[in-house]
Amino acid sequence: TLSEEEGTVIDVDEEHSTTDNYCASLGHKVNHAWEKKAINCKYSPFVHPRFGQIKCILTLREIPQDEELTIDYGYHLNKAGTGTTGPNWYRQQWKEKRGK
């Protein structure tokens, strides 16, 4: 999933999940950080030669080889703190990670 702007998300399907089939952007290769302290990237405005104004992904520090790139997808806990916003796959992962 790649967020273009607030409220807009690009979901890259399984067929195009490898760089052999899709490499116009690699933003979909950055994973969500479940823990805020694990975030090592952020979204930033960028003018892409093919897509125009998009959010690019910038690293917040030098990333050692083999370290996963992580970002905050912008999904949030609901007001009751019992679930999250975001697509179904994310809500399911959140429940499994939290044991709820």
C-alpha cells in the first residue's frame, strides 16, 4: 500500500508486488512500523516524473544494510482504543499482534 495524499491509498496487487512486474515506485515495499520507536522513514512531498505530485519516502537516518524500512501508514486507534482505522488486512494484523 502506498499513500499518495491524505485519504488516498494505492494498493499494489499480488501480481505487481515484485519489482520484476512493477517498479514505477517502490513505496509499496516500505512496511508499517507497529511501534513508533521503530519508524525509520517518513512521507515527504515530491514531483515524480510519471505520476506528478506524490509523497515520496525519506529515511530519517542512515539505514544499515538488511534493516527493514518502516513508516507510519497513518492508521490510528479508534477513540475507544479497541481497534484501528485502515483496511481489513491491517485491522486483522493489529488484533493478532495485540492478542485481542
